[in-house]
Amino acid sequence: MQKVLGKWIQRYFSNEEALLLTAILLAAGVVIFYLGGALVPVFASLILAFMMQGGVNRLERAGLGRMFAVTLVFLGFVGFLTAFLLIVMPIAWQQSVNLFNELPRMVIEVQNLLLLLPEKYPDMVSETQIRQLFGLAAAEVSQFGQWLVSFSLSSVTGVMTLLIYLVLVPILVFFFLKDSDTLV
């Protein structure tokens, strides 16, 4: 066993480059493990900049200068982000509000339909079973409401973090696009 392990170590770690790569990967893993939460906007920005780099390259091949190409692609990104925040998010919010407004009426309709079951199928369902079902559902809804209130109070920091990311990520994307040649 010792001989096999020794051969494996000599085979893969006798090369200085392999040893250096292993050390760099371990150090990067440790940094990501301990600072991953703080580096989320940087990673997100790197991914977005990488995805937009193709557009910058295509505009450069079309004859535009690098800075002009970066500016056009970045303005497209900011326009898309702004349209998402100003058009899609309000519609989704309004739909959520409509759902919560209609939910009591929908629950009453379901309750009325379920109360008809004992009349139509007295052998299969009794009225006490339906009442027990309503009691369980009310308890679950109450528990969900308590969870929702505690979640909303604890998510204030998450909302603040999201607002910071909405400012920080586009700035980082711009500089990663602008200075990608220097960074590489």
C-alpha cells in the first residue's frame, strides 16, 4: 500500500507545476469557503461580464472601438435590468396582491364545494370529516401566517443586501468588461 501511494505521489506531485496548481486550487477553495458570502457580487459580476464579453467582441469585430463596444453592451444590460425592475416586478407584485385578495373568496368556494360532498356521497364522506379537514387547514394556514410574519421581519437584511447588489453588480460588470484584457 505504501509503495502504491508513494508511486502515485511521485507520479503526480513530482512536477512543480502540478504542485503549484494544487496549492493555488486549495488556497482558492479556502478563500471561497470563508469569504464566499462577501464575494457573491464579485462572482455574479464575473459571470455576467463573461456572458456579455461575446457581445463586446462582436461589436469590436464590426469596427467599433473597445470602449464604445463596452458602453453599448453595458447600456443594453442596464436597460434590460431597469425594464425588469420597472415592468416585470410591478406586474408580479400586482398579481401577488390580487392572489391574496382573492384567496378568501376561493377558500369559501372550496369550502362550499366540499360541504356538498356528504350530500352527494354519504357513504364515502361524512360532514364531521369535512369539518375536521377545515380545522386542520385553518391550523396550517395559521402556522403559515406566523412563519410569513417571522420571515418578513428577518428578511429586512436580505432586502438591504439585494439593494446593495443592484448597485454594486452593474458597477463591477462595467469594470470587468472594460478591463477584461488587463485582468486576464
